Amino acid sequence: MDPQPAKTAWAASLGSISFDLLSDFYPHGDVARKYGVFRDKDGFSERAVFVVDKNGRIAWSKVYDIPQQPDNEELFEMVDSLGG
């Protein structure tokens, strides 16, 4: 549910990528609710990453502790394993 500046900074930290990063900023939390990671009592989502394959199916997902940053190398390995 990060706003565009946060998503832009994360994309920059990933280096040159050839896939889209999406954020559930508006309407607030709509997709996070559908994916089961919205925290109603806090008004924000879990820190989660979903990799969607070319067929539109979730190929991989992981929920992180809020202060934990996703491991970029783990994400690259997952995308590579999917032929990405």
C-alpha cells in the first residue's frame, strides 16, 4: 500500500528491472483485503510481496515482519526461477 515515492525508491534499490511493481494505495487497501494481508485495526497492510506469473496467478508470496525489508536477492532468485 506504499505511495508512489516509496515504490519508486524500492524500484531504484532493485536496480534495472524488467517487471512492474504495483502498489495498493487507492482505493485504500482494496487489493490487500482481497489478498488477506490488510490489517483492519491498524489501517494498513502486512509487509508482503506477491509475484504474479504471466497467467495472472500468484506464483510466490511472502509476508514479512513490518520492520523487515524484503530480501532483494531472494526476490530475484524467485523471478529467475519462473523464467522472468
